Amino acid sequence: MTGYLARRLGYYVVLLTAAVFLAYALTSTALGPRAYFEAKQPRPSAAAVDRQLTALNLNDRTPVVERFGTWANGVLLHADLGRTIHGTAVNDEFGRRIWVSMRLLLVGSVLGMLLGVAAGAWSAVRQYRLSDRALTVISFVLLSTPVFLLALLLKNGAIAAKNAAGHDVIPFTGYETPNLSGGLGTHLADWGLHLLLPTLSLALGGLATYSRYQRSTMLDVLGADYLRTAQAKGLTRGRALIKHGLRTAIIPMTTMFAYAFLGLFTGAAFTETIFGWHGMGEWFIQAVNEQDVNSVVAVNLFAAVVVLAAGFLADALHAALDPRVRTA
């Protein structure tokens, strides 16, 4: 298993390098930091704009490969992600926002996966019953609803509850209450309440997706001979389904987890903006609007690392669940 995971890790390192270079090249080509500086009033001279762009390693007259080499050396040798278009350190903004997004992404992804797997397995066992049909309808409604619309509906619901009660029932802006006094328990409860609606907006889509796939894979193993054998040896149907059926049916879901994480990150960009979370998604939108190349690349680097880390975790889970993979 160690050799298998080592090979997969090397593969992901190559993928990460290629993804970051492509992100840098496309961002440098698509965005125009020169126009940002030339639009300032009073308008600076062309020489002044060139000096500013060169100082930030954003000069479009320097080859992209050379600019990427300078940026990559800073990252590898000094963990320096460069400067924003305003001249501040990208590292400072990155460090401030990363934990905001990770809190939302980790809880949303894990909750969506666990609830989706459980709902899909339960739906398969109760195939064609009323509960199965109801869950199918709910899943397709959620699948056809964009993340930003789910977020807006949840936020509007919280606003309506506030208007009816005369006070906040569920917080719907920001990730914490400013100047909140109290101990650790008070702050943890406050973070949990602020996390509730943004997490639901991400987890509901994941729940619907995972439940559909899990139901399909679970149906494939329900009539398997090894389940009947396990029951003949004395296991109850429920224990046989959980110990043998679910373990086999969940293997394809580990691969899906890695690729679903990217969609979750994309949805988080809208969710953070709607709920006022100052995380990586909101920063990405701001950076694109400001033609801030280094900030956009930093967010892409974060996304690539998170998605590939999810892929490596999926490989480890796959190897743990399926012994055949360990000798591949």
C-alpha cells in the first residue's frame, strides 16, 4: 500500500505543477493589470506603469515563462506568493482567508458526503417504497437548483424568520459576531450558528449527488452471493448490508469525492459572497475584477492543492477498502 500511495503522490505532484503553470499562464494572458494602472487619475506615464508592473512581476512585456519562473522561485524558496496589485503581500491575504474557506469547505464536504451515502444506502434498501420515491424527488430538485439559489433561499428564509421574531434566529451574515464576549463555549456556539446556513447551501447539493450514486452502487450489491452467504453464516440482514454490502458499494464513492470537491469549491465562491464570508471564493471574485494576477493564481494554487489532496485521500480510502488496489 505504501508503494501505491507513493506513486500516486508523485503523480499528483506532477499534476499540481502543470495545473499551477496553466493557471498562471491563462491568468496572465486573460487579465490586464496594465490597464488597471493606466486608468488611474492622474494618468501615470508609460515608464512609471512599466516600473510598477516590473516591481510586481506583472509586466506583460516580460515572457510568461520568465514571470512564472520568478514567481515559482519565490514560492519554492521563500514561500512568497508575490504582491497584490495594490503592492501588499499576497501571503497576508492568503493566510487571513484560507481558514475561513477551509472551515466551510471541510464541514460542507464531509457533511454532504456522510448524509448522501447514508441516504443513498437507505433508499436502495427501501427501493420503490414511498420513502425511496420521496428522496428521489427531493434529490432531483436539489440537483437542479444552483448553489447560489439555494444560498439565497436559505438567507431569505433567515431574514423572514428574523422579521417574524424581531431578532436574529439564525445568523446569516459573516462567520462570527463582532466583539462577542464570553468564553470558548460561547464563541464555538456562535461559529456553529454562523456556519449553519452556508454549510447547508453546499452540503445539500452534495447530499443529493452522493445519494443518487450511492443508491445505484448499493442496488448493484444487494443481490450478491456474498451477502446471502454472510446471512447464512448467522449475520442479520442489517449487519450483512453494513459490514459487507456498504463497504463494497462505497468504493466508487471515494473516487467521486475527489472530483466533487472542485465543484464544492466553485459553489463556495458564491456562498461566501452571499453570506458575507471573507474567504478564498470572495477574494477570487474581487481579484478578477481588479485584474490582480498574483491573487488569482494564489487562489488557483489553493484550489489545486485542496482538490489533489482530496484525490490522494480518496486513493488512500480506496486502497484501504479494496485490497486489490494495494498490489496494483
